[in-house]
Amino acid sequence: MKSSESTESNETQEAAAENEAVQSQTAAEATENATEEKAEKDEKPLTPEEQLAAAKEESKSHYERYLRAAADHENFRKRTIREKDELRQYAASRVLEDLLPVLDNLSLGMAAASQPNADVKTIVEGIGMVQTQLKTALDQQGLKEINPAGETFDAHQHDALSQQASDDVAEGDVLNVIRVGYSLNGRLLRPASVVVSSGVANEEEAEEAKD
């Protein structure tokens, strides 16, 4: 009997708790709905004047952001130009620094050549040493000499001044180099000026050459 009464009591308590939870949820939903309705009532439609003012404010904000972006871009452009100029000046100073010893030795050679008892052979040797020193300094900067004597003519690196018959140099090969060319780090600075072989001369050309 007591067990039955206890079971009924537990069921009653559970039902009461469930009913209380349902009431709490209902009250919360009612409160939320009331809040939303109040917010909708508070949100009055903007008047034309208010809409225009809001549009002007938004436009002003966009324009100010545009001005800031334009100023940042201009500052970046000026900074890039300044850095390029500084890099160019620094690179030039490095090249000139490497050439200063060459200039010093050239001045010494000129002073020695101006002496009354100057030895021609010694002067020539000194000039050769200065030339070698200059080529070494320029080579360190990426300058390469183009001297294609005996090589196949290359229109990308050679400038053909004329053609000449030759029994020793094959047709299309460089017979003589009039002026050497130069490239800097793989980029052509000046093509080599050359005379290109037209091959073995025929009898008529040989007779004209003898005359």
C-alpha cells in the first residue's frame, strides 16, 4: 500500500515539474515575441530627408576611404621610385669603386711615359696590365666580351659590315672582327662588328682580287 502511494506521489511530482517547465517556456516565448513586436514598432520608416542624410553620410565615408587609398598608393609609388634611385646610385658607386685602382694605375703609367728616359717596352707592358685589370673589374660586374672570330655568324650578337671571300674560313663564318661586342649579365649591350666569309672565291673573283 505504501509502495503504491509512493509511486503515485512520484508521478504527481514529475507531472508538476513538467507542467512548470512548459509554463516557463511559454512565458519565455511570450516575452520574446513581445520584445520583437516592440522593436518592430520602434523601427519607424525613415523620412526622405533622413534617407538623403544617411546616403550622404555613406557617400562621404566611401569618399574618405578612397582618398586614403589614393594617398597610400601615391606614397607607395614615391617610395618605390626613391628606393630604385638609391639602388641605382649604390650600384654605380660599387662599379666606380672597383674601377678606382685601374684609374690609379693608368695615372702612374702616364706619369712614367712622360719621363724623358721612358722605356717603350715597359710602358707597353704597363698598359697591358692596366687593360687586364680593367677587364677583370668589368667582368666582375657581369660584362662579357663578344669576340666571334672563326665562329658562325649570329645575327642576334653580330653586326655584319661586309662579306669577303676566303679559302680558309667557311661560308657564313666570321672572317674578321672589326670591333668586339659586349653583353652585361646575358643582355646584349653592343653587337660585334664583323666581316663574314662568303666562302672560296671563284675564278672571276680571284682575278678581280689580283687586279
